[in-house]
Amino acid sequence: DSHNYEVRNDTYDSDRYGANAFEVTPRPVTVNFGTNEYIKTYDATNFTPASGASFDNVVSGDTLNPVVNYFDFIDIERKEYLSGPKDAGKYIAIIKLPETETAKNYKLVVVEGVIDGNEIYVDAAEDSKEVEIERKSLIVTFGITQFFKVYDKEGFDIGTTTFDGLQGGETLTPIVNYYKGTGNSAVAISEAPVYYNETN
């Protein structure tokens, strides 16, 4: 018998409840840096380990993809974005919430410290992790075909010295110097040495 009734909002007290009576607060999330290694040896390719990062405590069904940027560790104040570091050195991977409608329902928190065994979280604009690319070790292949000979006024056959282990088709030309011993010191010789004694 709905025709016998009417719905009214007389019982709603706006002074009592105010405009935020039905407020939904943002859900806190933390960065999960994933299982990727954040350190590697130089291989001439961009390093993007934080691409495997995600957020914990996201509501099922929501998509929240981290925004990841990399900065030079030594000169981080410049805030120079890197699509992914390539050269050997230390970097910082910075992770933020995306600028999406879904992300407005969340806030990023990070651990500020531990009190009585409990982690204390605080709101943050970003979280970060150190990234490192170690220098690649090279092996020198000497082109010298002889290391001893009888004096003949001719230089040694030094051949071509090369590096083994270069990455990505890169080339490096070795700098080769020769030294002639003179007691406890040595004299640099720019060309292939012609060894002799005082009487030849």
C-alpha cells in the first residue's frame, strides 16, 4: 500500500551531520619492489628493475600501476629523469602513485621507523630504492708475438692488443705504453722498444 505513504527528509539534521557525513578515506598502500635484482653488471642495455614493482593492499579489481622514474644518485637534486640507467654507476628508482581516478582512492605510505617491534607508517609522495650498475671487467689480449729476442736494431713485433668482454658492439682502443728499466725507475717509450745494453 505504498500509495498511503510519502518519503520525506525532515529527520536529516544537516547541522549535526554536516557535508562529510559519508566520507570515504583513501586506502593506504605500500610499494612492493618485487623480486627483480636491483644491481647488475654493465651490459650496454637500459636497466629498469623497478618495472617489476607493484602496490600492496590494493582492493581486488582495482588497477594501480606504479609510476617509476630513475635519477642519478650523485646528482639527484637535478631531478633529471632517466628512462632507465645504462652506464655504470649508482641511481635511485623513485616510485609514485599514478595520476588516475582510481589512484585518488589511495595514498602511499612508507615505513618511518619501528616502535616496540611495530612498523610506523607515514604518508609519502614517493618511495625509492637504490639501483646500481657495476663496471664490467675486461680481459686484455696482448698482441705481442715475442717477449725475448737478440738485439737486431728492430723493434718488437707488438701486434694488436685488444679487450675481451666488450658489450653491445662497443669498441675500446687500448692505450699501450712501453717502459725501459733504468735501475729502480723506468723510462716511457712511445713506440715498440728496441732493447739494448751499453755495448749493444
